[in-house]
Amino acid sequence: MSMTESGPIKKHLVRSYDDDMEQITRLITEMGAIVEQQVAFATQALAEGDEHAARTVIDRDPQVDALEERLDQTAIRVLAIRQPMAIDLRIIAMALKISNDLERMGDYAVNIAKRVIRLQSQTRIRPIPTMVMMSEMCQEMVKDILDAYIARDPDKAMAVWKRDQEVDNAHNSVFRELLTYMLEDPRKITPCIDLIFIAKNLERIGDHATNIAEKIHYMIHGDEINRSRDDEK
Amino acid sequence: MATAIKVNELPKTEVPAAQRPAPKMSARKVNLWYGQKQALFDVDLDVAKNSVVALIGPSGCGKSTFLRCLNRMNDTIDGCRTQGDIRLDDRDIYDRSVDVVQLRRQVGMVFQKPNPFPKSIYENVAYGPRIHGLAANKAEFDEIVETSLKGAGLWNEVADRLSQPGNSLSGGQQQRLCIARAIAVAPDVILMDEPCSALDPIATAKIEELIDELRQHFTICIVTHNMQQAARVSQKTAFFHLGKLIEFGDTDQIFTNPKQQMTQDYITGRFG
């Protein structure tokens, strides 16, 4: 049983209310699972220049959108018929926002996939290990944030939130590296620009994972996360 | 990159205790017994001037009992014994020198079921001012009746039929007539015991709208079973359970982020 500031979340007197709440959590979980795979495929596409994986990402995107739509409808219906309060209200309101973050993450995975496909027909540049590492970091963050959501564990979410700094650092370093390649050889400008955009997309995926962390924190504690990440380092 | 915002370092906007206005009514360590059975346990609660305090909790939790302590309505119940300190403008209302009739003029009450007197609309409103000698002549009575009915948002509906019986009105109108009757004697505080539970949604909305307007001039304490209503009309909410005040806080906080497990269980429908 999950704990909030005011104690564990028990069952409702009306059982169908619990079913409604479970359905919302399940839709987020389902959506999250697909987005996690999308990011994984995008990572694979990037790391191995795997065009097939890239196409898979693009083809599966409508599934994410459809789930988001279903979640919206379910949440609106539950709000209308239950008039939820306190923890229930926070769970539903945050589900609406989290689904939005997940949908954006899915879109970024698609953007990455599209750029990977384009890269295949351009001047080859040597693989950039930091970028692959960054991509794997993001994939891990997405996985862990979903685990934190399912476990309703704000501490786990907080751990993910703190890791975003590493992604930001990797992003800066990738950017600098690509800049030097472009200075060395103007023919590499086009592929490097694509890679810069990919890095940016990855960085944004990380940001959305931290957004979700903040929402998990609010969902359980009912207050804002203490944003002093930079000071703790 | 995320900006480092230090939420904890933001200046606190809370007003220090010394600068806070004294509460209109305050209760300290209120205990109450019906015969042998204790119904309230050490209740501490402040009602700020021109605010609405909602009392919520399951049936039998003591919220109505507490409400009735505030104008000594429990005095009329045999075997009921009250202990503790309840003050109106810092004056002990249980003090021997207090005139209970006068107290109930200052602390008026509106009940669950509209209970107009079997008299005309006009007389329902004029009755209080008459027994308290608040008006000297017909013109003054007319003015009080009109102002009170306007204050209760009923004037436009009854202005042309003031001589008709009060109970010829609809339920919602009767309740607003009772509110007009309560405010006709210029009280400081109005107690409302589930004022909307016998009304339809439209009549309820009118009363809720009215409560918000009344707050400009009066201090209101309302018992309600409808939690959405408590959330809508009040600034502070008190949650009672088995005669104890479990949690008292800003209404926004109580309904979005209660601190006590029992409050959370109750307002989210997990009580049992």
C-alpha cells in the first residue's frame, strides 16, 4: 500500500471508484511501457544506425497518441462522476500531466528516429560514444521514472530527478564535440546538425522524465519538490 | 538546464500571531456530555471575523453539537452539560451575566429544514426586530424587512406578496426567508446547520452564492454533509470524528492535501 503524508492509500467504500483509479494508473503504465520501448528503439537506431528500428519507432507512435486520448477521456469521466478530493484528485490531475510528458517523450523518440534515417544517406562520421551513453542514460531514466510511478515512490522519483544533471552535462559535451567536427570539415555540417538535434531531443526526454518525477512527488506529498539540485552537487 | 530555485528561502508571508486579528469566536477545551455520554472532547477552534468555517465529519461526530454550543442551543436539551471556554469577541458566552436571548440575537441560526413561522413573509422577518425592540415605527420595520429580504436575495421574488404566508414559498425560498429572518436582528455570527440538505441544486446554488455575500457583513459557521459544498463556501474547514476535532485548516489545504489520515480517508470516501 502506498504512503502519503497523511498515511496509506486505502480502498474506497465504493469499489467501482477503485476500479476507475486503477484504470487511470494502468493507462499511464501502458503508455509509459510503450514510450520506454520507443526510446529504447531510438537508442538502438542511433547506436547501430539501425534503420529498421527507426521505422518501428515511427510506425508505433500512433499507439502512444491513442493511449493519451483514452487517458484524457477516462480522467474527465472520473472527475465528473466522482468529484475526487485530496490524494485521488492529485493522482488524476497528475495523470493528465504525466500523460502529456509521456506523449512528448514519444514524439522526441520519433524525431530521433527520423534523423537517424536521414543520417544513413549522408557523409559518415565516426560514432560519438558520449551520445550513445547519453541515449542510454535517458532510456534508463524513462524506465526508472515509470518504476517510481508504479511504486508511487517519491524517493525513487527524486533519484531520477537528480540524474538529469548528468544528461545535461553529456548534452553539453556532445555539443562541443560536434562543433569541433564541423570546424574540421564543412562536409560534416549537415550530419552534425542532425546529431545536434538528436542530442537536444535526448536532453528533452531527460527533462520530461524530471517533470514526471516532480509530478510523482506532488501526487504523493501534495507539495512542490525542493529545487536545489545544483546546490547538492 | 533547470534553474536553481530555492523555494525554502522565499520570504514567508505568514502574518505573525501578534498582528493577526482576534477571532470573532473562539472555543477552548470544549467538552460536552449528553447525560453520561461524552459527545465532545477538548475541542479548540477559532472562527475569524467575516470568514466562513465549515464543520464536516460523519454522522454523530459532534459537528452539530459543537455548532449548537456557539449560541448555547444545547442549554435547551435535558441532561446536556458543557465545559470549556467559548468566547464571542473575547467575552465568555457561558458567563452567568450573559443574557441568552441577547446572545442568540448576536449568534443567529439557520436550520436544516426551512422552518418559517406560520405567519406572513413580512411578519417572519419583522418578528425578531420586534421582540428585540430594534425598530420604533412601521417605516423602520418596513426598512428592516426590505433590507433583510434583499440581503437574503429574496426581495425581488416576494416584494409584491409580503402578506402571504411564509410557508407558501418554495423550499429554497423558505430557506432564504429563514436567512432573512436571521439577519433581520443584525447578528454578528450566523450558524447554519446543513442549510441546503433539503434543497434542490439550483436553490442550493443560490444559498451558496448568498453565503459568500453574507460573509461581507457576518461571520458564518456552517455544518454540511456535502463536502464539495464545504470546499466551495468556506475559508477554513474543521473535520470532526467521534467528538474530537481531528484537523482544522485552510479549506484549500484540507481538500487537496489533508495532513491527517482520518481526514484523507473521510474526504476521499475511504471511511469505514
